[in-house]
Amino acid sequence: MVVMAIVGVAMAVVSLAIRDPALDRLERDAVRLVSLLESARAEARSSSIEVLWVPAREGIDTPFRFVGLPEDAGQPTQWLDERVRAQVVGSNNVVLGPEPMLPAQRIVLSLEQHRLEITSDGLSAFAVAGGPASTTP
């Protein structure tokens, strides 16, 4: 009986330690997007230009783009995992500047059954909200 309990506990620990590769890929894309947004936000402020981040609608080849930055800025337009999808909550785009105080903004990234939120209150930097990713039922 004791051996069965030990095996059960060991199985539970192992199953918790195994991470979903889709979740890892979504987290990598979320952290990368936060960096890209903050870089574009700094560029917008320093150059006094309006910059927007616009996710693509279905059927468009470019998954997202930065509007307002110079063409030679070399900003990426693809996800690391092509299955990632993004939606800006309450808008079609994210405003990155040039104003130092922006509206609160939220982006939901999804991959398979996983979802992550990227948020900013308008003053602080964008960040992946709430730690671990949630899954949709």
C-alpha cells in the first residue's frame, strides 16, 4: 500500500513537471512582443511620431505590423510560431506614442487552447499579465 502511494505521488510530480510545448512557444512569443512594443514605444517618443501596433485580421499574410515607424526600422512582422493569434481588446490596434501617457491597453495572444494577456496601464511598460498562461475550456 505504501509503495502504491509513493508511485502515485511520483506520477503526480512528473505530470506537473512536464510542460506543454505550445504553452512554451506562446510564452516566448508573448515576451518577444513585449520587447517589440517597448522598443517601438521608445522610438515613438524619441522621434515624436505616432506609432501603432496592428494585428492582422484573418486571411492576411502579415500577422502583425508597426504603423508609423520608418520602413528601414526592420521591425518583425511574424510570430515565432505561425499559429499564434492576437487580438487587441476594445480596439483594432495598440497606440505606442508619441505621448508619454497612453490609454490602458490589453492584447490577448492565443495558441491552441492556451491564452496569455499582455497589458499596460498606459504609464508602465507592457508586461505579460498574471504569470502562467491560462487555458480556455
